Amino acid sequence: MHADDLRAIQTPLKQRYRDDPGSALITLRANGELDALGVSCKVETGRAVVEAGLHPATGGDGTLACSGDMLLEALVACAGVTLRAVATSLGLDIRSGTVRAEGDLDFRGTLGVDKTAPVGFRSIRLAFELDTDADAEQLATLQRLTERYCVVYQTLRAAPQIEVTTRS
């Protein structure tokens, strides 16, 4: 896709959101079904059903997707798409590339072994390796704007308010 093509698609959307800010507020949804017998949850992705279960470090056998991996995969997907859109908008030619996310967990926290150990990722590293002729300044701009506009990255950096309910 070229910058003009992307602008042609996004310009009317941007104008609508300027004219009617409420039209930009959209609720995304995810649904899952708890397994009746095992310790797993089937998640509808919109393209397929993914069955998530315990990570081997918490007693899983490694055959089911780990939700921590899925979180990192969502970050990689969002950052990769955002980087491509930003590069297109800037007119930067990215011939190919890889996006990698790594996160460090201390499973003592999630298993309740040590009440002082955090539950969740302690740190996450996001890396891009790009085949491009962009110079250092262009790459810095690309990274800055990718961070700025990546929904998952920004959500992780500034945790949203989360409301949890349970009903029977």
C-alpha cells in the first residue's frame, strides 16, 4: 500500500471523527468458553478458536496456548501493523522485517508461592528488525510514532480502568 492509498482510506474516517467525536468510540469484545473438565478456556478470535490453558511453569503440559504468550502476540501484531501504517504514511520503504516481544514473569507470584513476587510481567521488550534504507533519524521517528499509535503498547504503558463482575 502506498501513502496516498492509506490517506484515501483514512481521510474520511479522520474527518468523521473530527465532526462527530462520539463516532470514534467503539467497543471491541472478546469471548471465551470455560472447559467443563480441564483448566482451559476457548477464546473466539474472529478467525479461529484458540484454547488457552496453563503455562508449563504453572502445571500445564504445553499443548494449549498461554495467555501470557497471547498478550505478547497481540503486542507484536499491533506494533507490526502500526509500524507498517506509520512507515507507509511517512513514505518509508520497509522491504521486510520481524517484530519480537519478550516478557519476564516470576511464576512464584501467580502460584502464590511468594506473596511479594509480582503477578504479571515484570518487563516487556519489543524489538523491530527491518530491511530498509531508512536512516537513523527516520527510524527514530518511525519508532516514536509506532509507540505513540500502537493501541496494545499504549494500553500496557498506561493501564486502563478495568471492571470485573461475576454472576451465576
